[in-house]
Amino acid sequence: MNVTLRQLRAFVALVRTGSFTAASRHLHVTQSALSGLIKELEHGLDVQLVERSTR
């Protein structure tokens, strides 16, 4: 379990803003980068933190 501060900041931003778009803008990263950070965090903790759906 290797969790980074960057991953935690990404998760906090996602929770606070409620969307990947807003969180990525807040953190000045692409949505793809944010999604990757969240996936890495989920993998490191071995738990699903975000329910994803397709449009």
C-alpha cells in the first residue's frame, strides 16, 4: 500500500468539487491524469472509492 500525498489531494479535490472536470481544473491537471491518480489510490488501498459510470 503506497499512497502518495498527490493521490490524496486529488481525492479530496474530487470529493469537494463533486466532479472529475471541476477537480482537474482546480488541480491544474488533465482529467486523464486525475483519473489515473484516483485509480492508483484505489489500487493502493484495494478499495473502490469512486463509482464510475459512462455517459
